[in-house]
Amino acid sequence: MKNQLLWEQLRVPELKKLAEKNAVVMIPMGAVEQHGPHLPVATDTILAQWIAERAAKEMWDKGIPVVIAPAFVIANSMHHMHFSGSLSLTPGTFIQVLKEQCRAIAVQGFRKIAIINGHGGNTAPIDVALIDINQELGFPVYNVPYTAGVDESPFLDKQNYMIHSGEVETSLILAYDESLVDPSYTNLSGNPGGCSDYEDCGALSTFHYMESHTENGIMGESCAASKEKGIALADAYCKRLVEVLSDERLWSVPV
């Protein structure tokens, strides 16, 4: 069945009409990388796409036109490459491809672009790309993590916020499709490695491979996850994303 939200399933006249309506274009930004022994390697892409589609449906219900561009499936996961299953672009290639996709969308007449980011490793290269592309296009393209502005702590038992493959992401995938989660998650938790106190508090930053932080690919408490938590978290993320992208002030800010 045709999904009216997805750019790749629409026809030329439909996309032209969306551009004329000044539709918001969402670009889901994910990754293919290890997520411990219990979650699929496309977890970040699955969740960014899922939350984007849910938010887009709600925005259409409010009369706000939206279209979802093809997702970035392989992005910046260099720090996971020593774990099996991980794929990555180099940061330079990632930045160039993102800028070219934004240019292509702008050529079609769209002026509202939001990158719905589902992977923390993408944040730095996205922000670098936006320095160039916003100046070039003359309108702001936004980096919007789907978790932005949501306090996750009230939903969780053993974590205060999302950590890789832990209570949050495992709960979300259980809510999305529990057949994708290996039942072993109920006995899994993170195995923290050699991150310094200075890095933990944000006083400095550097590049580490993930095995510096974890032996099993998990950072957090997968064992505390539940489908119910995932449903509640997804609802909260979707509500906040709709609020942000529906605010016309966002799109009137000059570069």
C-alpha cells in the first residue's frame, strides 16, 4: 500500500504540489552499527524513521503538510567499527552527502528541512554540514534529534536518559516490533570501560572506539526495558517533535 508520507513513493505532480504548499521535509538520520547482542544493527535508523512517520501523520492531522525524504541508513559510526555488523561513512563523506541531499531538496522548491537524527555519532558532522549548507541555501536547515527536549528519567527505572542499547533503545524497539529483540535482553546490562571523569562531566572531549567504554556493545541497562516504557517514550518524543516542527517561528529565523 502506498505511503503518502514517503518521498520515494510519491509521484512528480504530488511532490511539486507539496513544494508549492511549503511542506516540511524530514530527513530521518540513522546508522547501521552494533547494538549489543540483542538489538538489530539498524536500530537507530528504525527509530528515527518510526518517530518521523508518527510525527508526520500528526502534523498532517493539524493541516501541516510534511514529506519524509529517504533516510540516511549508513552514516557516521566510525567509533563502532571494531564491533561486527557496523558500517560507516567517513565523516567527510557523510558531510558531503548530507549537503548534496539538502541542495537537491532545495532545488525542488522546498524551504523547510529538518534532519531527524537518531544517532549521537551523527551530531558533530551534521552540525559541520549545516554551517556550510545554511549559508549556501539562505534558509535554516535544522538538526533535530528525535529525543530533543524530552526528560526521559520519569519513564525509566535504572537510567536517567538514553544510553547506547540500554533501557531506552531496547524499550523502543520492543514497542516498535518485539520480534526484533533477542529475549536475552532481560539478562543484559552495560559494561562500562575507560571513560575518564573529565569526559563524563563534559570538561573535555575526544574520539574513542566503543570498546573503550563497553565490552558487550551496551551502555546502560537493557534488562530494565519493557514494551510499555517504549510506547510511553515514543509518545513523548512524537508529541515534542510535532510541537517543535509545527512552530512557524522556527522557519522564519534568518540565517
